[in-house]
Amino acid sequence: MKKILITISILLLFISCSQRPSKQNNISSQSSESSKPKISDYFPFTPNIRMQYEGIGNEYAEKDVYVDYINNNRIQLRVINPGTVLGQVIENKDGQLRLIASIGEFYNRDDLTSYDNNNPEILLKEPLEKGTTWTLPDGNKRYISNTDVNISVPYGTFKALEVTTEYTDSKTYDYYVLNLGHVKTIYKSNDFTVETNLSKFQKDASVTQTIKFYYPNLDSEKAIYIKEKINFKTNDRLKDIFEKYFKKSPKGNFRLMSNNTKINKLYLNRAENKVYIDFSKEFISEMNAGSALEGLILLSVTNTLGDYYNVDKVYITIEGKPYSSGHFEVKEGEPFYVDYKKVMEYK
């Protein structure tokens, strides 16, 4: 039963973000007859907002939605519900609103907006008129069933555009509001109904993550760690955050890299369950460390990234080449491994 509920909740995770409109939203009064509404009117890409949804009929139907990235005609959403965190990429292109990617267990902040999908699911399609119909990749039918329906959610009462999806033994109804976005989903199967309804809208919102940073402590011959709360706004790049904190350290300890060092790339290879990080050449040339300190620096980098991405392997390269210094050298693709035997909390 739990698997069924989780599956239903995933069907409810098509959401959008925008500025807050008037509570009494009249579509016909805001759209002139000479101007046809566009997808961007009903699904605007707005940074730094949080949309909270209450769930009815399913413990997994409630959710929080944040905007991680906006890249031209693509938006990356962070969808948090009681069961998981999803990273979703949605594209507005050629008169279609497309779900490009939906990645489960997405607890990091990698940028997914370059994700490729040759057969995406179409969420909404122009013309935004009653009767516009399309077929989903799984063969099911989706269509605009109404353009001026009255709906009520905890956040307010609106006129909305209604999109119906027909499955073999169920239907889903999605409601989009002008200048706000996706505010409501109803899933119906026989006598079973689940709803997701917009309840709160917050501007200037950020996603807060607690990251554990490791640093070398040569006196104890161990790596010490501290926890930092990081507030991410839309388009804040993860590698910039790590670069900032790698260049600082608690008093009396060594930092991980010099001020001139850059992080060129940082990402998780999900297929390999391995983190890739590429530094500029200054990571080695300006390290000025003996073998013991260098080993603790590499351990600190590995443990920091391994903790954040919840993996045990980190592949470190310098300007695209496998790590090689006077003390340490690895082969192509050979990772460093997380090791917690020689660590302690900084106090």
C-alpha cells in the first residue's frame, strides 16, 4: 500500500513558481482579446520563491517547492515531500511545457538544467484553449478541459485553467492560475481521491543545508570538522560555496587550498556513485605541504564531498588530469576513499 501511495504522490509533483497575484484573479479581465495567453503566463519562472502545498488523502501529497536554478528556458525545482526530495527540470519551448527530468533522492544541489531527454512528458501545450489534446510518452491522453474554472485552495480563490490526464483506471486534474502557476492537483481513482493544494507562497526564500567541512589538524594528525548552515538562493552554484569554505579554516588549523586556487568542476556521477572534482593547478603548486599535511588535505576534501553527496568515492583531478604530486599519484578514474577513522569534531 505504501508503494502505491508513493507512486500517487509522484504523480502530484508537477508544480510551478511565480510572483503572488491578486487573490481574486480574473483571467478574462487580464487578458485582452487580441493577446492569446501563453505558457509563460501560467507557468512563469521566478527565482527565490517557496510554494507550500498541503496534502489531502495521502501522507505523501504535501510538499515544499523551491527554485534551484533558472537557465534560459529551463527551470530546476526542488520538491520536498515526506517521502523524498525530487530534482525536477521543466522546459518551456515551442509552445510546450515539458518535464525534462525528475530525479528522486536528490539531496545535493547539482545543476541538472543541461539534462537531455528526447521524449519528455508534456505538462501543458498551446494553444491554451479547451480541447487542446496531446499524448504522453506512456500512451495516456492529456488535454485542456477548461480555461475558466473556479477553484479554491488554502492560499485563495481563483479562476484557473484545468488540464485532465486520463489513465486506465484513474484521472488527474491539474489547475494553473494566471501569474501564479500550478496551484492544485486532484487524483481520482474509483472512490479514492488525493489532493495537493497551494497553502503558502513566500518571496525571497532560500534553501538551507547543513554541510560538514573537514580541515587538517597537523598537531593531532587528524582531520577536524565543523558544521556550517548554508542558505542557497536561486542560481547559487555549489562549487562556489565549497571554494569559499575550502579557502578558510578554524583557528589554528590548515585550509584546504590557496586563494588563487579554483574549483573548475564539481558533480556527482550517479551511475558510478562517485563525486568528481577538478581543481586548478594552484591546488598543488601553492599547497606548500609535506606528505603528512597533503594527506590530511586530501582526506579533508574527500570526506567533505563524500559526506555532502553521501558517497564513499571522490575522484580528484587537476586541470582535467588525475591527481599527481611529489607525494601522491592516482591512475585515471582512481578515486580517493572516505575515511572517518582519523577525524574529530572541532571544539
